[in-house]
Amino acid sequence: MKNHLKGIALHTAGLFGIKAHPKVRRKQPGQVPGTPVHTGARRMEEIRITLHDFDETHYDSAVISRIEKSAAYLENKSRTWIQVQGLHDLERLQSIWDYFGLHPLIQEDIVSTSQRPKVEVYEDVIFVVLRSVTLNEETRQLQSEQISLVLGKNYVLSFQESDEPVFEPVIRRIGTAGTRLRRLGPDYLTYALTDTVVDHYFMALDLLGELIERTEEALTAQPDPAELARIHTLRRDLIIMRKSIWSLRDGINTLIRDDLPLISADTKIFLRDVYDHIVQVIDSIETSREMVFSLYDMYMSGMSNRMNEVMKVLTIIATIFIPLTFVAGIYGMNFDPEASPWNMPELGMYFGYPVVMGFMLLISLGMLYYFRRRGWV
């Protein structure tokens, strides 16, 4: 039974173009705070570490096997972005964390992939947790994963569970000479990465908007129980998106409002633009949630109207047969025209049977005409 229900859920998600959400794993209770435990469901064959080093005059990109190979880049005045893809190999991740001296709580949050979006300020770094929601162009499915950013003095670390090309637009901008990314510091790079994640929400909302419109058209044509499952799937995904973006607004507001040495005044101007985008996403999510709730009301109204139509037809049929049953009951009382002094003359008529049947037909037609005049049919 459990496998059957799971199959139904996956089938519904497949019909709707939205990937079923995997069950979130938790670390065992009672462990020491700061104990890194990978709770995600995605696993790559091996962790990939890509180094991007750039300034106004140059841009270098390379896949490195060990984090120690980034020392030459970190010691100069350029900006270094170390992109880590894959979170299942804790031993290799630990070497990265130890190299940069990250706080144990940061280490724990990076591999605990069910974190809510947030911004935490430490003594020498700023830690940002994002929830990326991207659209797979081939399968038309929404995919969600946690992305963690660590902003240091002259570097940025990014950690993501998969190799999804979420930051490909940022990499292209870094490779283009004369861009603002090449001129400004790592705080602007952190802004660009955050802004890219937020921009993907608009694409996801566009897809959900199309699904809502298609569901509304289907409900208008004919309510179906399968549509109810789709409505619940939509509602669930909007709740996940709401959780993914709502708390990020407070975190971005912290970066704008507080006096942080790692965030320049120029970057705060752009962070305000991200804040505005987040507010727009939240408004769109709330609007979509109201539309989904109205879809549920539309479904219930459609099913109720459909039931009323069925009951109306059955009531009309039953009403027509009431007088017919009355007539048939009278002629079914087994009168003997010869033995009874009060005989029924119709029983002795040669055309008695067709006359009665015709009379019953006239009753039915008369009642149908009356119902039609009243607008009941």
C-alpha cells in the first residue's frame, strides 16, 4: 500500500512537470554542535573544485584536485572564487574548511541541505545560505537545492550539492573584460551569485503560472479528480518556494543595514536591488497561492455543479415515473370484470391496453413540456 501511494505521488508529479521532493534526512539527535553530516540526497561521482581568479586585467579558470593549489592565487591582490560542486565527500570538504579556518557551525550548515536561507556574520567571513530553484529546460521540471556562500577578504567560496550550471551566466560575465565583476571586489561577486539565484525564481514562477493557467482551463472544461492532485502539488511547491525566499529577505536586509567591513557602500546599492527583486518574488508567490486556492474552490464548485446536474436529471426521471407508477398500480390490481359489480370498463375494451399506454405517454410528454417551460430541463 505504501509503495502504491508513493507511485501515485510520483505519477502526479510527472504529469505536472515538477520533480517529486525527496525525503529530507536528519542527523542523529544529541551530536556535538558543529558536527558535519551530509543530509542531502544527491551524490556526484566525485567533488569538483573549480578555481576562478580574476581582476581587471586577467581571468584564469582551472579545475584543481587539492585546495592547496589555490595558495598562489589567494596570496596576490586578485579576486578568487572557489566553486565546490558535490557535498558527499566529507573528508575532502574538511580539507577545504580547515584550509580557510571556517567555523564548525558553518561546516555543519554547508552539508545540512535542509537549512533555511539566512545570512550570518562571523569575525572574518560572512556566511550566506541560499535555496536555488531552477528550471530544467529539457524536462520542464523544477529542481531545488541548497547553495552556500562564504565571503572572505579577497575570496568567495560556493558550495552546492550538484553540478547544475546555476552560475554559468556569472562565469561568462567574469570572462568578459571590462565588466563590473572584474573591477569590483569579492563582495560584488557575492551579490552577483545571490542575484542569479533570485533571478531563477522568476523563471520558476513563470512555469508555475503556466501550470496554473492550464489547470484552470482543464477545470473550466471538466473537473476531474486528477486535477485535485495537481492543485495540491502546486500548493506544495509554492509553499517550498515561499520558505526558500521569505527568510532571505531579512538576511539581505542585514547586509544592507549593518556596517560590515566586507561589504562596500557600492555593493550595498546593488544589494538593495536584490532586496526589491525578493519582494517582487514574494508578492508573486502570494498571488500564485491565492490563485491555487481559487482553483481548489473552482474544483469543488465544478464537482458540486456536476453533482447537481446529475441529481436534477435523476429527479426529473423519478418525477415523470411517479404518475406512470400510479396508473400502472391501478391496472395491476387484478380486477375481474365479470365477478365485480364495480368493474373497470377499460379492462374489457378492445383497445384498452394501447389507450392506457398512450395516456401514460401523454403524461410523460406533458410533464417534460412543463419542466422545459419552467427552465428545469
